[in-house]
Amino acid sequence: MLSTHGEGISTHGEDILVFIRDFESSSRDYLQSKGFSENEMTNAYLDLQWNFLHTILNQQAEQNP
């Protein structure tokens, strides 16, 4: 949930974009270090995103039963 208190929505949104860009960059670096080809990179990156999203959702479900 976005908060309108403190720093505001625009700063929070910018933080999220920076986080996503960092995740994308580090994921790409990780996949390249594991030897994935450019052709394999897209599917592997989608798998990482999917797993990451499910981790977040599972943690939220555990915190808010």
C-alpha cells in the first residue's frame, strides 16, 4: 500500500523504480555469470521475477494470516 505520509507518493514510487532497475540489472549479471545465453536470458529472467513475486506474496500471507 502506498503511503501519502512523510516523503510522499512520488518519492516512494521513485524508490520502487530504482529497486526494480537494480533487481533487473543484478539478475542479468547473475544469469550471465551462470552462463545463460542471450536467447535463454528472457525466460530465465521471467522465472526469477515470478519466484521473487511469489516470495513477496508468501511473506505477506504469513504476516497477515
